[in-house]
Amino acid sequence: MIKVGRIAIETAILEQPSVSIVDIPNVIVDRGSRPRLAGLIGSELLARYTVTVDFTRHTLILNSPGFRPQSATFSLPLGFAMSLDGFSHPSISAELDGVAGDFVIDTGAGGQVIVSDRFQRGHRPLAESGKTLQFLSPGGMGGRTNIQLGFGKRLSIGPLTLSPPVVAGGTDAGGARLGSSAGLIGNAILSNSSSPSTINRCAPISNPLPAGPSRTFFVEPV
């Protein structure tokens, strides 16, 4: 962990922030013909704004603290789940096949739902899936892992229900090690625009540090 002079995103300035130096796998930073990914933006900056991720327009909007989207279909309390590497990630409560859990919102994950080893062992969401696909995934920060992919019965996020969701879980010893969360919800759910009620833009709300009780996850219509 080091201190740097400043981080600037357009007019958003963070003076003397703390920066972690970690070995990021090449599968994350290599983007083909585009410049390599320089790093990951953490909550120390994002927690100072109301952050809207607009998947349709491919934009990240940093709104003033306290901003509330007028067109929000519904909202959910926003929590933070701790990963095994010590980082906190925004999370929401959701139900997979009727089992409630705290699921990380992962805009960088390409799938729909990835369950943790603990959730997979306790509830076996793929037990009645029929045929499953197994393959070696390049993984993310945790590196390569063997994955089992199949269909769950239903995923419920607030009033929204997806049936059947595509569910993935690790098959290696230790499975998908996702820390304290039940799993993660990827951008295949967050960016889905097939109906007016799907999650198109998500706005995790945080007060200026330290984050207060008004942290909220809003879902807006397409």
C-alpha cells in the first residue's frame, strides 16, 4: 500500500489516495488491440459519489452524493462483502432457488451467477440441473479454476425474477473462493436489456467516507 499524489477521473479528484500494488493476472489487463488495463478503481473514490454504471451507453457517471434516480424501478440496501484478499465489494441480497444470500455485484464478471464454494456445498444449486458443462476458466484475480456450468431454477433480485439463471461454481478443492458472500452477480444480468424491467443501470449510493446507512442499490428501467 502506497500514497500517491492524486487520482483524477475528468473533474473528480482524489488527493493523496492509498493505492494497493497487486499482481493482476494477464487475462484481466490484456485487452487485445486496446491499451492494457492500468488498474482497478476502488471504493475510496467511488464512495464519495453516487455512481451510475450505464451498460447500454457504456458510461460511468459520478453524481453528487445524495443523488437519487427519479426513474428507479426499485431499490435495495447496499452492503459490502469481504473477499479473501481483504478487499470489500458492493453486495445486495438476492435469492437463488429460494435460498437467500449476500451476492457481490461484479460488473467485470461475464456470467450471470457464480456461487461460492460454501453456497455450493450447502445448497447444491446444480444438483437438479441435468447436464452441466465443465471447463477450465482463465478466472479473475484468483487465477485459473475449473468451473461447472448449468441452469438453476430461478434468481430473484427484489421484485425481478430470472428463470432459469445460468449458474457457475468451481469444482476444484475449495471451489470458487468468494470470501463472505454467497456468490456474485455478473454483468450478463446487470447489462441485460431484453425487457423494460431488467437491470440496466445500477447506482450504489454511499455517503462521503465513512459510508453511512443510506447506501442503496437502485435499479432503473431500460
